[in-house]
Amino acid sequence: MQNQNKSNKHSVILEAATEQLSLKPTSTLQEIADYAKIGIATLHRHFASKEALLEEIAFHALELVESSMGEITFYENDSYRSFMELFQKLIPLGDKIYFLAYAASVDENTEVALREAALKKVLMDSIRGWRKQGLLKDSLPEKWMLTTIYNLLFVAWQEIHSGNMAKNDAAGILTDTILNGFLNENNKGDSYGH
């Protein structure tokens, strides 16, 4: 029972640290401990250093995102349905995706970098397939599409976290934003609004 409580506390600290570092990437260990509502000594009992904490956050984030990505079906002829499923699964992991994309220490770990690249490849392959079928624009670079999706996953998570967006509406709003943009259908010009 005591090991289970220690394991649960470790998980709670890990989640709080991920959230805090996503909201403020320059957080100190003291700020992380404060956000997790624990003392700095407790944080040090669980993680010997900030580097050890960052590495464990990265591997934990990868496991969660990999698991979620494995549950997603990328429908060859239905980008709308695919994006809805993708966003329903990944928006709750927005802080972890942000951490993987922007934590400097993540890039230094070859295993983390390779696993993250494999995750992005799955989505990039789908983007390429949808473009071939004419479901997505040819005029926008693929890398731009991928980066935009990754960033909007975090923004949606952040908006839910701050109370500005209903959790149940997020996947639909994000899908509509990705597939339809901001322009009114009656007011669409050619590419880039010209």
C-alpha cells in the first residue's frame, strides 16, 4: 500500500511538473514544487536533479502520446473524421506535446528525439496522403501544417485549462480551424486571401 501511495505521489508530481513547465518553461525546481503543492525536499526525493525530472517527463509524455496515437485511425478519405479523432485523443495531452516539442533537454536525448520524430511521421504521412487526394491544400508546406497542428493542440489544451473553452467543444473547434480557417465561406478569396 505504501509503495502504491509513493507511486501515485510520484505520478501526481510528474503531471504537475509537466503542466508547470508547459505554462512556464523556465520554471525553477522551487516553482515546480510549489505548483505541485509539495516541499522542495519531497521533489528532490523523487527526482535527483532538474535534468532527471525533465528526462522522466519526456519519457512519460512519449508513452502517453504514443499510446494515444496508436488508438487513432487515420481514415484515408476522411480528413475531418481523422482530425476529430486525433484532437479528441491528443488535446488532453497538449501540455505533454508542447513539452516534447519545445523542451531544450528533449532534443539532447537521442531516444526521445527519435521517438518523437516517429510520432510526427505518422501524422506527416497522413497529411501527405490527404494532400494527394486533394483533401488538403497543396499551396501550404507540409511542415507548416504539422507545426500548426502541434501548436494548436497545446493552445486548445491551454484554453481548456484556463476555462476559456469547453472540453467537449475543443476537438470540433480545432478541426474547424484546421480545415476551414477563419474566413467566412462567402468571403473567401484565392490562397492567402487575395
